[in-house]
Amino acid sequence: MNRYLTSEAWRVVEKGFDPANMRSSESIFSIGNGRFGQRANHEEGYSGDHMLGSYVGGVYYPDRTKVGWWKNGYPEYFAKVLNATNWTHIGVEVNGVALDFATAVEVAKFERVLDMRQGLLQRTCEVEVVPGVRVKLETERFINMASPNRAAVRMVVTPLEGVTSLAFEPRLDGGITNEDTNWDDAFWRHDNHESDAAAATSVLVNTTEKTAFTVGVGQALDLEGATWEAQEGEKWTGLRATLDASRAVTLTKFVGVVSSLHEKPEACGDVALGEAEAGRTAGYEAERAMHVKTWEDIWALGDIQIEGDVEAQQAIRFNIFHLNQTYRGDDARLNVGPKGFTGEKYGGASYWDTEAYCLPFFLATHPPHVAEQLLRYRHNQLGKAIENAEKLGFRDGAALYPMVTMNGEECHNEWEITFEEIHRNGAMVLALRNHAEYTGDDTYLSREGVEVAVAVARFWAQRVHWSEYRRAFVMLGVTGPNEYENNVNNNWYTNYLAAWCLRYASDLASRFDSDAAPDERASWVDMANGMCLPQQEGTDIRLQQDGFLDKDLRPADSLDAAERPINQVWSWDRILRSCFIKQADVLQGFYFFPDDFSDDELRSNFDFYEPMTVHESSLSPCVHAILAARLGMEDKAVEMYLRTARLDLDDYNAEAYQGLHITSMAGTWMSVVEGFGGFRVRDGVPHFNTMLPSSWKSYAFKLRFRDRTLEVHVAPEGVAVTRLEGEALSVVVNGESREV
Amino acid sequence: MNRYLTSEAWRVVEKGFDPANMRSSESIFSIGNGRFGQRANHEEGYSGDHMLGSYVGGVYYPDRTKVGWWKNGYPEYFAKVLNATNWTHIGVEVNGVALDFATAVEVAKFERVLDMRQGLLQRTCEVEVVPGVRVKLETERFINMASPNRAAVRMVVTPLEGVTSLAFEPRLDGGITNEDTNWDDAFWRHDNHESDAAAATSVLVNTTEKTAFTVGVGQALDLEGATWEAQEGEKWTGLRATLDASRAVTLTKFVGVVSSLHEKPEACGDVALGEAEAGRTAGYEAERAMHVKTWEDIWALGDIQIEGDVEAQQAIRFNIFHLNQTYRGDDARLNVGPKGFTGEKYGGASYWDTEAYCLPFFLATHPPHVAEQLLRYRHNQLGKAIENAEKLGFRDGAALYPMVTMNGEECHNEWEITFEEIHRNGAMVLALRNHAEYTGDDTYLSREGVEVAVAVARFWAQRVHWSEYRRAFVMLGVTGPNEYENNVNNNWYTNYLAAWCLRYASDLASRFDSDAAPDERASWVDMANGMCLPQQEGTDIRLQQDGFLDKDLRPADSLDAAERPINQVWSWDRILRSCFIKQADVLQGFYFFPDDFSDDELRSNFDFYEPMTVHESSLSPCVHAILAARLGMEDKAVEMYLRTARLDLDDYNAEAYQGLHITSMAGTWMSVVEGFGGFRVRDGVPHFNTMLPSSWKSYAFKLRFRDRTLEVHVAPEGVAVTRLEGEALSVVVNGESREV
């Protein structure tokens, strides 16, 4: 826990500069536009401890796998998110001395602001560069939401005391490295760079090794009265201007960032430079206005208002803000990486988090094509998923989607996850169902969707076998969502999800065009019906796996504080044999299939499992918040909501420095909409079972649903559901049907 | 399978030079004396593919752990067996051209011989160095069994055709590397080297990084008529002499190898040089005679004669030979490494193999102090075993012996092995029992033994817990000897062994001095009595672990040949969830506790498990051979015997190139003595239940037992047990009691 930020409804504000918070602030104040993004590195550079991070969507490096003991089937590489050319840099010299917070005499009146409403990152402060020499520094930057290849930085330096000269050196710097690297490979090959003093422009092009992604970056500068001189190093280029210090200086840097995902490799440099120049031609105010307008549109649909609790209000907006910065939904090759554009850790572009947690957010707060791109991402990778399953001995078109991937190939290399945490495969199919149910449109399902569902069903059909001893289809050797159990038999969640997939795929294959013959489909239904679903005798407790009741069952609050988090204190075997649960597992099933279980069943299982749950995954609290809300357990729901909502802002786990928990941010949104708002779609009809936490005055959110836009407002005086767009429809609010 | 060696009763012979067999021959023809040893690298050097390997007992490097995903509790390093200074080298130039099999025109009449009776490695061949230039090359070397710091090489070069000059350059070369390295660290720091042309001697000293083991190596040369010139490189030193080519030249190189395990670091060079010079003073024939005499003594007790099957005869001697080369029992810091002095793979000095497989061999074929050193090794490391357990959350003096170690610290880093394959702890206690039962002497047990047993019992007592649901003490999350199952619950073998340990430790603690109070001892017996021991209802099948019967049970011979070995073809998850067994697991328990189970029980379990066993561990066939012999299953016993006995000679698994399976060689010995010979100690009385394979005419072995030496001869006409030494005693032969 590290609370150093000021809570405001629309802004995150850091007051006073503390180098100890540098890395976490760089994460929290990250900006991006779904195409590219970056950590909040200081424009003028910083020689203290920090982490440079500039990322371009879809540009990755296949880092050769590092492993202690190779297991047959491991992937050859791990697709690493890549630190790319640093385009923010504007070196500043005051009286010939570099402006650098790490070496300055004092950094006073420091304020860093993330303006979430407008999508702006701002800094202001007064810096005593050397004794008796002081300037005021103001910066603002944005990555253009409206024009996805562009960004801009504005810097204002005002002499305050003892300043005789100011020099500026805006650079494009390709001499960057990754902190996350297995073998210290060179990730980038430098292609070329050039600066044109007369035009006040620079361009730099580099290309990733192995994957050959080219990234071009251009800058076009605007600084009144400047005479630029070209500068260069081995892997950087820039322009330098020295000015007298009689007045405040405003330097504007327009930037273009273009990758070979969208342009021919050889054109990336020119296109990037063209984007930068076009930005300069339009001017900073015009660019900024266009960008802010796009954010206005996003907020118009995506905002959630919480009255009466500014921390809750700020937190939900922070989560919504970062989700929109990470994914824009115009490119089926991109996805929602676990750290988005805020850090390197975990690599990869997609986990099952996308389907299980992020899809509902994008379905509800964006036009339908946005969520559909996420589905297409998986359909495009179906061939790779089939290859992946073949590596593990499956055949006849069975598909296993990877645990972590960029391009569809598995990247993860721990057998208990890579080979065994196969429930992820079910989330791919569940996403299809959710999309169709939400949009009311079967088109995608009937073409691409059925192919995915059938291939996944074939995987399950080969992965289970009939146990004569057990008189059931059993699934041995899996890891469920609770990764604090490995290689267990008959994980209830996985088996339940697999059975559902088998039935659903059979249904889809019979309704739509498919190569699954009737007898194959019938065998799927047989397997689903005969699936082993462990349950404690005489109770309605679903057993997380075979043998769960043999454990020493005790509540997590019986642990000493010094033992928490257990994943940092206990050895792995001790965690595994304990009863403690990392994140929802049986309860994840109750969350995904709410209508399959009564409230009593849910309550029994919640009361059994939640006390043993240590919530050491960022994905845990949101599911528990939703279920607790359904059960009317307000205290638990609010506790879990706060844990998910302010996870990064309050740095609960002291790991914000690595980057933000982007996918769990969607869980925060779900906690409000599906938890407190109690939103579900049942037979095509939106249902709301609301709870208003006593610490809130009211809350409101909007949803796109089957060509309508609905607004839901929950206040002590009642629940209002308003239709803002589209045709009339029925909704059910707290059990009562309404026409809206 | 790669059969290219000639079978003779006392010799292993390679005829004809084939570079493809270079690495495996280097392993198979390895020599050593328990103090140091080496692969059969060519003295004159070899520029083709091969693996240099010279090893000094107890000298290791702590290689920083390499792991994909760190788990709490993993060790910081892996103790690597280290390639040390190459002291065999004698460069030869013929007419100025290096003699090198890889570049020669032809290598004719090549014969390499491992003379096991005398402990000699010999080569003879004719080499056409360049067209029309031929020499005969004869070499012989040995590592002195009688004088453990010494070795000698004799080389004879005879000009055959077109030879005008011969040059020799015997070197000591410290510029060596390890193939097995995690991070390409420099393992050695070079200290100094020097050659004295007048004295015809050289010395080289180097020291391991981090562990600071110093190794000094000296050479003293004898070559009639030579004028030596000193030569040196950065990390080598040597002497060069050029001779006319009118006659055969005999060069003798006497070597000393000394490490700081036995001398002060600063003295290692001088002592090594002194050993080399002392060897030269004594002369080659005298040194050789002393060495051969020591081997005679070893064979006098250790030999097994098999008449009628030369392959079986050669194989058993090959195994006995290498065991004696690996361990001499005069230093409690050394142990029996999995590859001995024949390769680098697996690192470490000891696995549970030592206690489970090697101890009986050393008990039976050597004076008692030899086996006792193996026990002392573990007692000396008890403090580290307690620290190791503390790292995993155990306390109050509970000890967990490491999976792999040099100095007592755990080196292995796979959670399913390191943290979970804990049955190894029981083998430590079983070794104590076996030693006491065998020697009839409780002295060691009463002092050191009881301390080890109590510390291990404390581990088991904390590792199990009472399951109210199961009404038993359960042990969750273990890996049994069958490593094709990971993280299982209630592995029958581990639970049975733990229960035995608890009772045995309680008994020892009550008989001897111990800090285990009566109530602690009583709790151990309660746990042992209440231990969960899974068994199939209505049968006497002990279940390998909970849930074993849910598997798809089918025999290993239902697998396609293309799927074998499954550990090279199948992905790890597929292996884990299959029924296939790597090595004896339940049956290992039947082997260790033969008197606890009836023959019918053994037969049921053997018939159930053996067909599912793929024997992909070198430790598997021997146990099955012994049990099959007990059950009178001659075909199976012989099949299993041949698989263990000729594993390396016939290179069954195409991995001899990595080094030999030293510890499983003890299993071969057990297959004969405990399998066909049916040897057991029951209440202090030796029992023999013999089987004579129909392909053998007879076999005979000797045993030291409680101050006696017995000879057992098994032939169609009957079984003779003769007492060669010591007082009269009773034995039981095929159920009938005899006084011997």
C-alpha cells in the first residue's frame, strides 16, 4: 500500500516530487491511444532510478525461452512487449547545465496531473538547477486518440532566477533496452536516422530482430526564434537550439509513430515524419482539441458517475481511462495486454483475461465492432491453436488456445500453466456466447464463432476419458483459475466449463454450417452429461477438485500477517497443499453461469470458499464483489470493490512500478455494473438487481445493448433506467419488469 | 541401442575407430580411482567432436540457478561437477604435423581396451598422418588405485613409413570449460604454471571461482634421449622435445593431482609435483604393479563370476569396475555422483540413489568403513538439511535432505522435485537400518544414526496432517519415485516409508540418547498407525496415490514404438495424466520392505504395476529384476537384468555420450546378489533364495557379512555357501537352514 496521490473526481494528482515513487508514477500516469503508448517518463530525461517505456501495439520480440529443466512441448520463445524508440525526449540545459530532477538542487511546487477527462499528462514545477539558478517547467503531452499515429508535447520553460541561457535538444532515441530480457539479446536493429535543421524535423527508423517489425518515428518542432542545429549519436537523432533567457520559452514537439503493421516497412519513416509535420501544420491547439473531443465521446458512453465517494469515483474513472488507452478496437491483431502500454512484465498481448474480464466492458461501452475485433483476434489464430494442441498430442482439428501469446503461438513455459491451465480454452467459447447474447446478433457466431467452438469442443472431447472406476468422464492433470493448485484431477470449474462448451458447440454445429457430424455432436453431449462434477456429499458444495476435503481447511484470517502474501513468504509446495485460494475458482463458475445455480447454492459455496481465498491475483476481488453484491453482502462487496478499484492507485501490492493491472481494470467496471448494478442478460432481456453502498449517494452508468443506449441511475429514491438511443425494450429492475 | 563393443569376460574392447562413437567411448572407457577420474580423451588431442572431462572429487562450482519462473524456496545455485585441468595431454607431431585422428588420412587397426581386471586403459593403432607418413601409436594409462594422488601415461610411437622427425609436447592444460553451464561463467581462476626443462617437470595450479577449491597438477616426464624445452600458453604449460625418427619412442608421463580438500591451497602445486616425481622415481612398472595389485584385492572380494554368458559376465564386471572407480570410501565429503567421473550431467555428488541403491554394494564388497563414510556424509550435512527444511517452513529441528547436493544444500530447482520428491528423506533412515542390520553393529546408529532418524521423523510429523474427512493422517502434494506423477496426494510409497521412519525413529530414540521426549515419540507412533495407505477395495493392490484408478489404465506395450520413450515424445501433461510409470514406486516399497508383504501380495502388485511401467529411469529395471526373481518369473527377471547390466555398454537409451549411469550400476549388482541370489538379511541371518537363469551355467559372488566373508556359488547341481573368513554362522538357503 502506498497512498501518495490526491483524489479528485477527474484527475490523478501527484504533489511534491519523491524519487522513491518515480517508477510507480511512471506507470500510473502512463498515456496511450490503443495504437501506441508509454510510461510517464520525464521529457527532459532523468538520471535517477526509473524505467523508460515506450510501446507500439503488436510490435514484439520472440525472446528465446529461459527454463531450468526443459519439458517436452515447451515453446521456443516468449513474445516480449518491447521498449521502442523514446520520442518524448526534450533535453533542456540551463546555463549549460542539464535540467535533471536527479541532480537539481531542488524541485519545488511539483505537481503531476493525469487529466482523465481530456487525456492529458501535465507537469508543473520550479527547479533550482544549480544554486541560484531557477526555472519554472511546465509540460503537457497527449497521444492523439483522434489521429492514432500522432502525439504532441508542449514544454514551457520560464526563467525565474539567474538564468543566462537555455538550450533545448528534442531527440528521437532508438538506443533503448528492455529490462525484461532472458538473454540480453539486442531486440532492435537500427536502420537509419536523420535530422533536418532547416525543416526542424527528425526521423528515426529501427526494426526488431527476428520478427522484423519496423517502427518509424518522426518529430516536427515549433519554437519561436530558434535556430536549430542537427545532432546525432549512434542510435539517436535530434535538433539543438540555444536561446537567450529573457523570456519564457514554449517548445512544441509534434510526433508521428508508425509501424509496419500499418505501413510498408520502407515507408514507416516517411509516414511518421509526415504525421509529425501534419500535426505541426494543424497546430497544437487544434490537435489537442480533436484529441479532447474524442475523449469526450468515449466518456459520454463509458463514464460511470459515483456521487458521495470521490475515491470510488476517481478509481472507476482511472480504470475506464486506462482500458480505453489500451485498446481501441480497430485492429484484430491487437489485444488487451496484462500491462497494456504501462510496463514490460508478463509480455504477450493476451491472456484469458481478455475473454473472461475485458469483453463485457468493451461490449457495453463501445460500438459492436470494438468487441468483435477481440473475437476475431482468436479466430485469426485458430490455426495456431490447432498447432498448439497438436504439439501436445491432440489431433483432428482440436484447438488449444495459448495461455499467453502475441501471434497465436504459446509463449508460456511452466508445465503446470502452459499445458494444464486449459480452462482458458472455455473462456474463448463463453466470449462467443456473451457477444451473441449481448448484441442479439448471431452473424459472427454463425460463421467464425462456430469454427472456434467446434475446435475447442474437439479438444475437450479428447482431453477427457471415461473412467469405469468412477463411472464418469474425468479430466486429470489440470490447473484451474486458482493457480495455487497445480496438476489436480477433476477441477470442478474446468469440467463444468468443458461440459458447457461441449453442449454449446453441439448446438451451434447443428444450427450453423460445420463439419461436426451428428454422431460427433452426440458424443459431445454424452460427455457433457457424464462429466465428473465433484460435490461434497450431503451438501451443495462443489469441490474445487478431487480430494479437496482432505486439506487442512482453515480461513485465510488465521494466517499471521507476516505470512501474507503467501506467495512471497511460503514455499510453493506449502501453498499447493494448503487450502488457500489465489482467486475465484469454483466461484468463477458461479459467476459465469449465474442462472445455473440458486442463491442458496451460491451462498453455500461463497461461504465455504471465500474465507479461504487470499485474493493474491488482481482478478480475484472483482468476481467476489459481484457475487457478494448478488448475495446482498454489502460490506464484503464494498471491501472487494475497493480492492479492485484502487489496486494500482493505492498500490496495494507494491508492484505498480512494474506497470498497471490493465485487465483487472475491466473487473472493476464489472464490479460496478454487474455487481452493484446487478446487470445480467437473461433470455435477451437486461436485468438489474441493484445495491447502493451506504457510503455512496448514487451512481450511474450507461450501456450499449442491442442497438440501444441505456442509462442506469441508482439512488436511494430508486432506480431509473432511461433509454437514450434506439428502440423501446423491456428490462427487469429488481425483479420488476419495465418498458423503457 | 548402439552395440559396437566386443564382449570379453574381463575386457571391453572397441575395434576400429568411428568418430560417431567418440563421445560414448569417452564415457565407457573412463577411468578413476575414487579421488579423481576422467573420460577417455585421447592423449594426443582430438580436433573432432568430443567432450573433454577430467574431474576431481568434491571440487564443484555453484552455478547460479537458471529458471524460467522463480518459485519461493528455490535454491540460489546448482553445484556443478567441474571439468578440471587436462593432465593427459601429450601432443605428438610427426614430420611437423600434429597427430590427430580427426585430420589423419587413416586410422588403421584401432583397438581401445578397458582392462577391468587391471584397471588399465589401452589404445593401439596405426595412423597415416599425412599421405605416405605412418606411425604406430600405443598408449596405456591408469589412475593409481593404490596411491590416490597419482596417475601415469605411457605412450609408444613407432615410425612405420616416411617418418623423419617426431616431436612430443606433454602438457598440463587449465584452459578448459564445462559444457554444462547455466550462464557461461568462468568456473576457474588460473593461479600459476611453470615448467622446468632440466627437471622435465611441469606444474599448474588453478582455483575455482566462488568455492575456492585449489587443484594442483604436476607432471614428471621420462623420455630417453630427450632434450626438453619449456613451453607455455596463457593457461597451460608443457615441455617439448624433438627426436629423430630412427626408432620407437617410449614416453612416460607421471602425474600428480592434488586438491585443497586434502592439502593447503598454497601447497597443492608442490605436492602434486612431488607425487609426479615420486612416481617417476618409482618407475612405471612399479607404479603399475602396485595399482594392479590393488585392483586384484578389490576383485578378490567384489567380483561376480557368471559362467555360460560372456555378455552377462562382462556387464556385471563393467558395473562393479565403475562403482569402484567412483567411490573409495576414505573421505566423508565425497559420495557417488550420478555420472561419477564420466560426465558432467546432473551435477551434484549425491541423490537418494546412494542410500537406496549404492549402499548395499559397498556394504557387501568392502570393509565396513567404506559404507560408513556414506552414512557420515549425511550426518555431516544434517545441519544443512535442517536449514533446508526451515526454508520450506518446517521448524524444531525437522530435516529435509536435498534432492541433489554437494555440500548439503539443495541444488535442484523444479518445485515438483525439489520440494515434493521428499521420499528421499526416508531413504536416509533406511540406509541406517540396512547398515546396522548388515554389520550387526549399532555403534554408528546409537550416536550419529539416531540424530538423523529423529530429525527426519520430525519432518514427517510436520509434513502430514490429520484429515477429519479421511479419518487418517494424509500427506498431500508429493512426488513419488515415479517422477511421471507430480504433486499427488498420499503416494503409498512415501506414506508407507514415512510411517516406517516414524516408528523406527521412535524406537531408536527410546533405545539411544536423544532429545525426543516420550510424548513426541508417542505422537510419531500414532501418526504411523493412522497413516493413510491407499488400497483398492477388495484387492491387495496398494494404490500409487489417491485417484490412481481414475486413470486410463493400459499396458505400456499398447504404446506405439514411435511413442517410446514417452519422455522424449509426449508432452509433460500427457505423461502425468497417463498411467505409465517411470520406475518402481509402489514396488519400490515392496522391495525395501520384503518381509512386510506376502508373495501373493507382491504378485498382485507386480502384475498390476509392472505392465504399466516404461522403465525410463535407469533405476527401474534392477528393482523389477529382483522382485521378478523372487516371484520366480525368470524371463522377466532376465529381461530386466540385461536392461540394467548392459544399459551403458549397449547404450540402450542413446545417452552414454553424456556419461555413465553410475548409481544404477549398483542396481545391477543387486539384481544378481539380491535378485538371482535372493540374498536378504532377516533377523540377522543371511537368506538366499536362488534362481539360475537357464542361459547361465553358474554364477558366484562373495559377501562380507558381520566380520565374515562368504562365497555363494549357484549351479544346476546346487547352491554352495562357503565361509572364507570369520566365525561360523547360520544361513538359510532356499528355505533350508545351514551352518557355514
